[in-house]
Amino acid sequence: MSEGATQNGNAQPAPAILLWKLTRQFRDAERTLDILRGVDLAIWPGESVALIAPSGTGKSTLLQIAGLLEKPTSGEVYLSSVATSMLSDAERTAMRRSQLGFVYQSHHLLPEFTALENVMMPQLIAGLDRTEARLRSTELLRYLGLGERLTHRPAELSGGEQQRVAIARAVANSPRILLADEPTGNLDPVTSEIVFETLLTLVRVSGVAALIATHNLALAARMDRRVTLADGVVVELD
């Protein structure tokens, strides 16, 4: 697969992430279990895609592979047209830091650090100057409505506030792809609505490509596309 496929002689933009013919098998002493059987999925910059799939269908496995946290049995993950299967562990780690952002059902904030420090952390790890990291983190948290909560630690924040800090942390390094696994699953309906709308707005404004797993059909309906996993392959929904 190559960047810039042509149509009528004109180069077409490449997807931010392309999952191509992905398979994933798990073997034990007695059998081979096929979790993914040839997943194809492309997501473009600024596009939000809802992954609606029951537990046990391979949703988490797919997200792990898309996030370079797990390798497929076969197939390829292209990030910004770069094939990742032959990258070294160090190269995969570097690509995760520069290209990918993650949001989980649990916020996984560091309890001993403030909201601002939690958002600064991935930027400092990536080598950004502390002053620049502080400025960007402050801007992000203010944009997400947390300007008055910069110095609060996670235990001093509500569930919705904690998850918005986690979203800010996920996009702090300006990733091209955002992967989210049930990001509002632990929140009440009102807070879930606020956090989800914040997330979608951030996707549109930043131009990040987002794959968001959710069981909430009402929230999924507001995304650009909806897909599911059926018999180990991705199927587009209406």
C-alpha cells in the first residue's frame, strides 16, 4: 500500500491510519482461536469512527493492534502511510509517542501529580521544553473547561473532570490518531454527554483521526461513521 493513490491523475490524501488484512490468532494446546480474520479499516484526519461491538468479538484486540501495543498474526498497520510490522520495538515505541493518543474507560491519571502535571508528563517524556509543555497543557485544559482545576490532583476532581484531563493528556503531543476504549463507560449519562461532546469537538478542531469504541448507540450516532466486528471482520453500519 502506498501514499497518494491516484484517481484521474490526482493524488489522493492518505488515511491517518490504515488497518489492512489484519488477522489475530491465539493458540493453546488444543485449538487455534481466530479473533480477527482479515480486518480492513481506513480512517482519515478529522474523522471520527465509532466501533460498536459486543464483548468477546475482538474489539480490545483490534484497538491494541491499532495502537501498536500488540502485533497481528498477519496483515499490516499503516500509520501516516508507514508500514509498522517491520519496525523495531524502539521504533514502535517512538511512533506510539509521536503518532498515537490513548483514552481508556479508566483515566489512569497519576494520583500524586496535579491535572497540569499529568498533561505535561507525555510532553516532557517526548523531550519538549518544560515551559512549552506547561503552556500547551494549560491551553488544553482551559479549552476543555478545566482552567480553574490546573493545580488539583485527581482525587480532588470529579469523574468527568478526570476523564477530560485524560483526554487532554492523550492529545498533548498532537497525535495524528486517537484511540479510545469506552471513554465514557464509567460516567453517568449527563457527565458522559459532556465528556463525549468535548472529545468529538477536539477531534474536529485538531484534525485527529479517532477510533472510539463505545456501547452507547446515541453517542455513536453523532460520529462520522459506525462500524462493528462480525466474525472477525469490520462491517460498516448505517
